[in-house]
Amino acid sequence: MNTSHLTLLTDLYELTMMQGYFKNNTHEKVIFDVFFRSNPEGAAYSITAGLAQVIEYVNGLHFTADDIAYLRSTNLFQEDFLDYLKDFHFTGDIYAIPEGTIVFPKEPLLKVIAPIMEAQIVETAILNIINHQSLICTKAARVVYAAGGGVMEFGLRRAQGPDAGTYGARAAVIGGCVGTSNVLAGQMFDIPVKGTHAHSWIMSFKTELEAFRNYANLYPDNCLLLVDTYDTLKSGVPHAIQVFDELKAKGIQPKLYGIRLDSGDLAYLSKKARKMLDAAGHKDAIISASSDLDEYLIDSLHTQGAQITSWGVGTNLITSKNCPAFGGVYKLAAVENEKGEFIPKIKVSENIEKVTNPGDKTVFRLYDKETGKIKADLIALADEHYDSQQPLMIFDPISTWKKTWLDGGSYTVRELLVPVFKDGQCVYTSPAVMDIRDYCSSELATLWDESRRLVNPQEVYVDLSQPLWDLKNTLLDHVHNFQDNK
């Protein structure tokens, strides 16, 4: 996917609404928020990713002659509107939470402030990019947490297409994977590529031992041998030990060597293989495992005492198999009036989760000063400011009797949204993927252990500031009064 020109990667109704705005001479600025309503897989957190690709998309936003010719062929668009599209480009502002940041439901991950037609057309592509990469990044972080590190992403062949495999690999590395098997992702994003050999390599030789020897001769410094082609404990591991002994006899000490298990009872086989390797004097040989792993199976293998030191995770990671969609949405929050003031808007629903937070907003993160752990997030109006030296009362926006008092000096404050585009010009430089990975690791360290557990984690509080809560309830009262007077 070339994210530098994805203008027609959109739903048709974005374009039909654009034409409607154009024909009605509607050009006022609006504010849209990107947010999600629940964390995937019952987790207590998510991780935002994909901002670099959003930037590429917005920078490349324009309609080519071929784009316009195609739209004309649909017979849905009038010539004056198509003529307007010839010089169309993004002129607005975008604020976003940087990639690799821990995020929670309801808070804006990204905010678009732009003329309504510009804000409308970017909806689908932004959601497509942010939803996918945030989903895979969050899944990867859970897998890496369960494994304790040492996870390689290698799901390309099972991903839903080349783009999902490649950008998914990027997201997985941000989430903590040590590398990917995807060579294109390695080239595009300068991330480590890793891999060994397949069963077909073993089967192409007359004997397993011959296959191992040939591979060791080719890659003596990175000799990881797949031992389960025929019989793991009776054939594979003994032959691997024989090859490791031969390398040692030649005076070769590989930087990385060991075995890979891809089938069978991984807990049992890894414990048996560990004893065999140690007895042969190869205590530093690693044992890598694959075979349809996810965070739950990895956690179970640890509980069983499996002797596995690195993990190859494919299908369940790159597809986020247990939760295949992130669920991010793009909702109108404010519309500019004739005076240049933003009038807050709210979407009302009988489903309380779908009632939006109105107005121009930002997000503040409150940390415990002593531990550096997250105390809560506070969604606030954009013109609010908080001084950590002042006491602060925060409260649950639904169960308002649930309150927490923060003494001045006991907490620190960080505003999460940063400017990305101003007046159509990018003002943000995306870090390298490996730098984002390091940042994400530091972000994960700000979570309490109770919020990282895989099952029934402790939720992190996301509260509304008093001014935002008051505004929201005023608008809700107005809606209800309007309905009562109909």
C-alpha cells in the first residue's frame, strides 16, 4: 500500500457528502475526533500506532486526473464539483497522540480541525490506518508481555494481504517484537529481519544430519536448527547436538545457536531438549518455539515450566485472531459559527457507550509522582490547564460518586495530544520505528502490573474534567428538553 496517494481509499458517502457540502456552499471548519470505545480482548489498555502512515496519506491527499475521470464515470458527481477537486488539498490542523503511547477508551487519539469537506474525506483512510496498526501493536504487546520478551513476528503468509502483513509487522515491532520475518517490512521501516529454515530444507537432503550440516556451514554465527521434521527427541535434537559439537571442534563459537520446535507438546519437548543440550555442554543454546502461539498459550507454557527462550508468533498475532477489529470511530465534536467560534456537538444514543464527548478537547495523563505509574487520564476541553502543584478532584463520569482526591505535588501531568499538521503543513517528525519501540516500552512500564495481566485486568480510570462534564450534561439536557417539547 502506497500511503502517499490513497485519496480514493474512502467510502463513497464521504464523497457524496462532500458534493452536498459543496453544492450548499458549506465551508465552515469542524472538529472531528478519532477514538475507540473498548480495549481489544478484554485488555485494560491499547497502544496507538499508524501515525506515520496517516502523515504520508494527508501529505499526498489530492485528486489526480485519473481519480476525477473515475468519479465522473460513476455518474454521481457534477462537473462543477469535479472541477473543484482538481486543486483540492488539506489545509487544516491535526493533533494526535504519538505512536507507541498507551491509550484508553473514549479519549481522542487524533483530532482533525479543518473545513468540513477536508475533514470529511480523511475519515475512512485515517480509521483504516489507525485501527489496523493499533490493533496489531496492542496484540503484540500482550504477546511479548506473556513471553517475557524474545518474540519474533512471522505471520506474513497468514496476514490478510501484503499490506496487512507489512504494516502489521511494523506495528508488531513497535509493540515489542524483536524483529520480523517480513523482508519488505525490514527494508521499508529499517527493522530487524529474522528467520531460520523450513521443514522443506530438511526434506530436500538425503538425511536430516546432512541438512543441518549444510545450514551450519552457511550460517555458523546464526545457527538455529528446526528439529521436528522426523522425530524431535530421537533424531532432531541428537543431530543438532552433533552439528554443534562439530562447530565447536572447528573452533567456531556461534553468536546465536540452538533449536526450534514447531509442533508437538512444546512444554514436554522443550524440557527434554533442554536436558539433552545441557548434558552435551550446550547450556547457552537457545530453544525457540512456534506452532500457533498466542499470549494465552505462551502464558500456559510458562506455567508448565517450558524451557523456551524465544518465540515465533505468526497467525494469531498478525491477524489478532481473537479480536480482528479495533473499533475506532470518527465523530463530529464541534462546528464553527459565523463568529469563528466552535459550537460543541454531541451524538446521543440509548446505548450509553455511544454518547460522544462534545467540543474541542485534549487529554491529560496523571501520574503518581512517587512511582511514575498512571493514576488516571483526564479528557478535558482544549483551553484547560492543570498545575500538578494544585490539588485536584477527579471523578468517574458515569458513577460520579466515585471520586479521587490528588494532593498538590503528589502527581505529575502530561498533555498527550501534540500538533501534527498546522494550516495543512506537517509540523511533526515521525521517529524511527525502533525508537518508537523503545518509547512504547517505557510507556508500558507506566502501567501497574494489575492492568497488564491477561485475564480480568484492573481498568485504568478515564475521567472527564469538570468543565467538560458540565458541557456534556448541558447539551444532554438541551436534547432531552427539545424531545419533551416536540
